[in-house]
Amino acid sequence: MNRFGYRLSPSSQIDLDVSDNSLFRDILAGEPGISTCIACGSCVASCSAGVFDKISFRKALHLLEAGMDTEAVALLEGCMMCGKCTLVCPRGINTRHAIVLIKRKLNKG
Amino acid sequence: MIVEGKKKIWSEYQKDIPDDHYFYVRSCIRQNFFPASEKVFLDIVRNRLGLDFFETPHHTTCGGIAYHSDSIPQETLMTIVARQFALMTEAGYENYVCSCITSFGIYNEIIDTWHHYPELEAKIRGLLWEASKREFKIPKSVVHASDVIYKLRNTILENGKYRLVNKTTGEPLRVVEHIGCHYSKMFPSKGVGGAEYPYVLTGMAEAWGGTVIDYPERRHCCGFGFRQYLVQANRGYSISNTHKKFESMAPFKPDMIITNCPGCPYFLDRWQYVIEELEGKTYGADSKGIPVFTYEEVAGLVLGYDPWDLGLQMHQTAVEPLLDKIGIIYNKEDKYKI
Amino acid sequence: MTDRVLIIGGGPAGLEAANQLNLLGYKPVIVEKEDILGGHLAKWDRLFPEGERADTVLYKLIKPVEHTPVYLNTIVEKADKEGNNFRVKLSGGKEEIVSAILVCAGFSLFPAEKKEEYGYGIYNGVITSSDLEKWFKTGKGVNINNPSKVGFVHCVGSRDEKVCNRQCSKVCCVTAVKQACEIREKFPDSEVFCFYMDLRMFGRKYEDLYLKAQNKYRVRFIRGRVSEVSEDFTGKVVIKAEDTLSSKPLKVSLDLVVLMTGMISNNSIEKISGILSLNRAEDGFIEPADTITKMYDSGKEGIFLAGAVTGPKTIPETLSEARASALAIHNYLSKKTIQ
């Protein structure tokens, strides 16, 4: 019912009491390196498609860990799998592998 | 919860509240929202407790609503306030007491601003003189009317007829206290108990037999927030903030809410109805809503005033379940007497 | 000229300086305000970055100076220059004539209850890093019972102008990471969060510890300062922060919140700088004559400095400084003797 001209505003708060990050944990099992991300942003800075599209491996990982899978995956849709981010990651995370795992999981779903 | 820890903080935030001889100023909106609160306040302090509270029909709004909704500049606000101070000075009073939390914040903010920028005070003195040929002294003390009731809480209990206790079970009523944001968040030292754990309403509720609930969103805004409500496009924020508070307090099963601000009781009371319409959810252990009161109304109930003389019929959320819990005798038909 | 040197403070700096001064042939005298030696180290369980036991380290510092005279429960009340010496009045009516004074008055931990919004002393589930360390060491003080979610709040009383402490306390980031790993070690089923603004892993092997916290202990690092703490209906502690890396407000209910209290100047530093006319900087710590080449030099003849009196330091840094001060005192006294 909305006869007042307004309604409850949806909350953007991350509520870790209820968030479900099972997808993140699945990816972590396949690519344990993602736990060592330090959010430096090298992956995004080096992304060959990132200037044309909203791509952020760094933020996608972060959102997955908070259980925000839809928002996370949207940040990887434009990925062309070139692997440049893997080359620059200072923690040596196999970023390309993690992206493959995420895409594979979602395609199955 | 470690009560001793709170007591320690409370002991660090005590303020001087004068004993007598006050210059009293009303709120712009409370007489519409909760029409008997100020009347009852004056009746209690003057007629029941024999104190000197001077009031003048010449006083106006403090300008706070206009200021916080960006309609008037600060100099205009200060000149309005300077005129109020002039009325106090002319009447021969030094202790300023206001009914409104917004005003309380405004007065403290202005006095503090003048302290740091004396040239601004001089300018305002000039503007007031030009506009009205008035002069003023800065009040010796500025307190909120809830500070006065807090100070008198034990005297009120001694003269009281009822206590905030469930008559059937003998258990203390579970009270949510909600402090207006501008009471102590701007100047923690100006509020009894400070900003994080204010004691002003807790002190009343405990003295009168209730027990106070500390719920996670206790410190959150009631939802009024000036622009949040006044600008219709933002009104969803207003009700969402109120909703957030109710969701947070609901598990504690509060019997009642006590407030000390003009906007808070209004929004906490009225939005319960709107939330019910929008979400189909009614708060309160018995799904009858959680009654919301001003501290004057609660003082009035404790002192045995007739609920309908306190204007409780103007509340959206029905108060009868709470009156019955306390065991207050009232006449149902009188609710809508003229 | 005597060969006696007064050391004010019996913590790591004072103990190490006493040892070195003994080895150099002087007679150090330690004045300690508490009833035991060791300062904060005596209350700590394990040290970063490799988890060495604090009591082992303390033993290594105390053992060599066990025959050095110590005044416990004693403070300096007055110090007057008399020729080349200082006549020092101690509490309890005692007096010492010494040729040099070494100030090792240390630091205090920020009183967490000052950050009222964090509810220390009010909510049962809120403790400090030193409470946790004491619990690790003795199992006493606070009640920790198989917590399922634990949060560490960095920078409590550090980098915070609201509480008049702008400085970074330097050691709390790595202490939080160390304690987070220890909690995961003790309670393998627990989830642990660290709320930080910047992670300052400046020292050797600190980054290794951080990496281990990430990949072995799965500690979750959330970049954002906790804004407020409250308690829910079940007694869990609810904290609010912004997850700044996703730009979203965040909320989580925890069984235990550990406040990483910073290192601040204290009354002892204030008092002793008054007595000895030493300069203090805006942060309250003593200002040395030269902050790069002479951290040990107070700028006042015969008065030297070591350890956290000149700002937050790690234990290895403090010990190096104590040795530097001992050498500086030796150089000062040798020159005096030749004259």
C-alpha cells in the first residue's frame, strides 16, 4: 500500500548477522589465494576492459565476502579473461582462476 | 549491562539546574501535538510545587524550525533569540527554561557561538536595537524543562498517586527513553548524563518505579530529522529511521516510550500507525502499539491527573492499555469530552 | 662526581639501561612507581610478531639486574642540581645523590571508557586489548566463554583528535592481528573481524603475521572505524561501521569486542617533566633535543631519555634506545671525569 506518497526506504546496510557468503566460501575452496587480498586495486587499475565497463575484481571479491553475489557478479560481467590482473597482483592471487570459478559456479546455477 | 559503568558516566555529566525563578518559553508545535503538556508542566511547578515560573505572551518562536529547514539565515535566528533574551531581561529573570529541545540546542549553540565570536554578538545586539530598541543579558542558566522535572522527580514521586509499575504483576514497567538529538548531542556537557547515556529521562523513569531499556538503536534519531520529514521526497527516510528504532526495541517488549522533544513523541507515536498501514505490523507485546508520552504527561499521570486532562486522547497510539497496566482510574466516556 | 645513575621507571627501558650501566661500571638505581618491575611487559602474555612469551623476555631483562638497587612503590618528588650531581628526593623520605638521571617513565594505555560510544565498562562484551592479554596470561579478569564472533576495534584513543590523541600508537595494529590469530587458535570455530582504518604493518615479519591471519586464520579485515557499540536483547554486542571498501554501512553482532587501546602520555611523564624542566610536545610525550640523531638526549645536562617517554615504541626499539642512552650517559660521565 502506498497511499501516503512515500514508503520505507530499502536499507543499503550490510548486515553480517544474516549475510550468506556461501558462494565466496565455495570460490575460496577452489582458489584459497583470494583470502589474502589487500584491496590495493592493482587488478582494477590494470584491467584492459575496466575503462569501458564497470569491472572490479577487487570490489567483486569484497562484495562476495559480504554475501552480495548479484552486485559482485555484475562487476565481472565485462571481464575478457585476459589475465592482466593476475600479472600485477602483489599477493600473487590467481585472479583469473578465481574469476573462472565464479563464472563457472554461476553458469551451473 | 554494567549499571555501575553508567552511573560513573552519569556522575560525570551533572549540570547546575536552578532551584527557582524561571523565565519559561513554550515550543511552537507542542501545543498542537501534545496540547496539555506545557499547561500541565506549569500547573505542576507553579500550583503543586509552588515555584516561580514567569511566562510572557510576547515571546515568539525561537526560529529553529525555519533555521533547520534552511528558510532563515543564522543572523535572523540570532536576532529572534536575542529578543527572547531581552524579554527575559526586561522581566527581571536570569534562568531561562525552554520547553523545546530544538530551542534548547539553538540557545546553547548561539551562546557558544557568541562566546567564540564576540563581534557577532555585538552585531546582533545592534540588529536587535535597530529592530526593536531592546537590550538583553545572556541568561545565567539555560535549562530544558525536562531538566527541571528531572530535578523535581523525587518530590513528584512523594506527591504522586501512581507509579510506573504493572499493577497486576508488581513488576516495573519497561520504559524506552528517547532523548531529542539537540538535547546533548551538540553539547554533551549541557545534558544530564551526557550524550551517549543521557540520564535525564532515565532518572525520572527509575525514580517513578520503571525500568529503562537500552536497545541497540537507542541513540538513533526518532525519524523527524527536519528535512527528512519536512521535504516530502525525503519522508521515506523519516519513517524508515523510526521503523529501524521500533525493530530494534521490539524484542525488549517495552510498555511505554518517554520523550523530551517536540518532534520525537509525535513521530514515534504517529508513525506507528503508518508503519502498520504500510507493513501490516503493529508493535507492542499485545499488538496494540507502544504508547508514547511526553515527560510532562508521565509526571501528570504519576501525580494523578485525569488522563484526559493531560490530552492523552490526542495520541494516535492508544494509551488505555498502559493506563490499565498501572491501574489508573479513568472514565472511558470522558476521552472525547469537550 | 659519583658513579650513581638514577633510572626513573623499571620497565623494559629502565631494566636494559640498568644492565648496560652496570656493565659499563656505573651504579644504577631504579625507582619504580608500581610494586613490581617490568612495566606493561609484566602484564602481557605474548609478543608480536612471533608470539614469544612476555615473561621469558622479562626474565632476560630482570635477571642481569637482580642485584641492582630498586625502590618499588616510589616516585621522584624533587631533583636539584648540585655542582655536577643531582640531589633527588624520593617519596617515603629517601634521598639519592646521582651524577645522571635517565627518564624511562614509559606510557599509559588510553582509558577506553573515555570513548563513551564504545561502551567499555558498560556493555559486558566489551573489553580492551590489555584485558584480553591478561586473560591469555592468567585466565582472569574478564569472562570469555567460547565466543563465536569476536571483533577487534583498532585505533581506540589513537588517531583521534576528539580525545586529544592525534598520534598513531604504532603497536596496536600488529597486536590486534596477533590477538586475532590467538583467538582463532583458542577458539577454532570462531569468526574474527578486525575493524581498521589503515593497517600499519611496519616492522619485520609483521606483514607475514598479517598474511597468516588472512590465509591461515581467516580473520576478516574490514576497513572502517567503528562508530558505536550497543547491546542487543540477547546480550550480544552490536557494532556499526562503514565498510569503506564497498562504501556501505555495516552492522554485526558479536560476543566479544576488543578495543585496541593506544599508547598515551601520562601523569608520571607530566610530573617528571615538571620536576626536571623537560619539554613536552603537543602529544604529551617528552620532546628530545633532536628527534633523529639524539632521541636519548633531553637537552638538559645530565638528563637522558629512553623508551616510550618520547612516544609510542616497540620493545626492540625501546631496548635499543636504552642501550644508546646508557652509552650516552657513559660518554657524558667520562668527559666529566676527565675534566
